[in-house]
Amino acid sequence: SETMKMALIVILARIFSTRSVDGPGMGPRELALPLILILVPFVLVVEQPDLGTGSMIAAIGGSLLLLMKVRKWIIATLIVVV
């Protein structure tokens, strides 16, 4: 789980660096793969149970999503759901 924190940063940085988004921002289709890559380790770590590390993985993924150009309604929806 500790290695996954660093690996998640590198993997998401690679994915986001190869995508060029013009217009209002990334939509649900562009965010599907990054969200899956965040949710899979989060669920696996929380099942251990290690909520602290799971929360850190979610925070890392969420902060990277906030720094990318994402449509505002998607961010608002995620905040409401969380």
C-alpha cells in the first residue's frame, strides 16, 4: 500500500500528461480510467482494513484530479457524493 501511493502519482501523471484537453475540460469519458485507477487500490487497502492509508490514496488521486482541467459540474458532483 505504501508503494501504491507513489505508483499512483506516477501513473496518473503519465495518463494526464498524454491527454490534451481543449474546451471546458475533461468529461466523464476521459476521467473513467483515472477514477478506476484510484478506486481499485482504495478499495483493496480499505478491505485490509487500513482506512488511513486508503484515505491518503483517495486524497492523492483527488488532488491530482483537482489540478487537472476537469469540468466544474463533475467536481461538484464528486464533492456532493463524498
